[in-house]
Amino acid sequence: MQVLQHSYCPPGNQVKFGEVNQVSKNNTPAKKEGPALKERWDKIKEYFIGVYSELKKVHWPSRQQLMVYTGVVLLAVVIVGSVIWLFDMGLSFLLAKLPFKSA
């Protein structure tokens, strides 16, 4: 069987024509990549511990501040919506006044 040797492939790792398994340096099948289930679980646990730690550092607004901020957002939404509505009505009025020839 012919052996393929690439410049990026270490000498022990070789792929032969007709074979799909990679061979490691000591001629045993190479292990599949990827962390084990326990390692994954530990990483997930570590992630959520970090999230909890960061959430403890957050400055949470008081109930009164939350009501004020909500009012500001709602007022801004009404103002922006009104401006868009006025532009839409103005453009609709102008386009209605233009003479169009129907086909």
C-alpha cells in the first residue's frame, strides 16, 4: 500500500490509500478529539460560577429608578414613533399630489 506523507503531517501520523483511520506514532489508532463528558461538565459548571460571580458585581437599580427609566424609554418610543408617523403622513400627502399617469 502506498503511504501519503504531507509536509504538515508528523512522521508517525500517516494515512494510507484505502484506509480512513489515522495511525499515531506507536501504530495504535489515534484517539478521537474532544473533551470527555466530565471535562465538559466541569467547564460548564465553571462558566456558570463565573456568570454568578459577575452578576453579584452588577449595580441593580432601585424600584423608583426602574420606574423612572421605564418612563423615559416609553416617552422616547412615543416621540420617535410620532416623528416617523409625521414623516410618513407628509410623504403620503406629497405623493398623492403628484400627477401619475395610469397605464
